[in-house]
Amino acid sequence: MFVLDGFSKRYAMTGFRLGYLIAPRPALRALQSLSQNLFISVASFVQHAGIAALAHGATTTTEMCLAYAARRLALIDGLKKIGFAVPVVPRGAFYVFADARRFAADSRALASRILEEAHVAVTPGIDFGDAGEGFLRFSCTAPPQQIDEALARIGRLFA
């Protein structure tokens, strides 16, 4: 069994590109060869940040996860009030994948309309493959007041 994870989202170390892999001993030599040929190195300050995150990040991570959960629920509630469907409530993601087919079949055109008319950036579902068409991905990484403002703008657009 392999375990692959990173620090970017778990410890809010966006852009640091630090991760780890736990693998069975027989796979290590092949993985080492891949690593040496695919990756150059991780900067030392990023490695030190990773060590600090492992040593001291648990409390901060818990607080961050609770804050994201509250934002995610507020976003889902607001989207449903506007008329979007949320068929699967994410349990830990920074994003909500909402069914927007009530408003348009073309997710790219709908995302463009929302950007141009409501000044809110969303990701068209088609960017995630054919099965995503008709859906939009909304981020809940902004502060709560910005999420509320974005929902108000989108709500006015579809009122």
C-alpha cells in the first residue's frame, strides 16, 4: 500500500510543493529513480516549514478546518437559496461542485456570464471532464464576508 500526501492544503503551505510518500520497501529503489529524474529538490526553507508544520501545526490545522467547514456550509446554503443544487456535500474540500443546469447547460458560458455580470469567478464544470458539464465549482477559501457578497451578487443576477 502507498500513502501519498502533501503539505499545501493540510498546512496552508500553498506553493511550497512539499509532500511525502510512504511505500513498501521493494518499491523504494524504483521510486528513488523516478524522484531523481522528475524532481530537482525542495528548497531548504520549505523543508524547515514542513518540519515546523509537523511539530506545531495541529492546533492551527484544526482551527483552519473548522473555519473552512463553516464557510463551506454557508456557501452551500447560499447556493441552494439561489437555486443551485448541491447533490454531494463535500466533507473536507475547499470547493463546492454545484449543479447549475437550472440556469444553463453550458457551464463555460455560465461561468463567463457570472464573471462578467456579477464579478464573481467560478470554475466551469466542463473543466473537470464531460461529466462535469452543467456544474460549477465554487471556492470557499475567501473570508466569510466575501463569500456572502459573492452569493448576493450571484443571487441578484438570477433573481
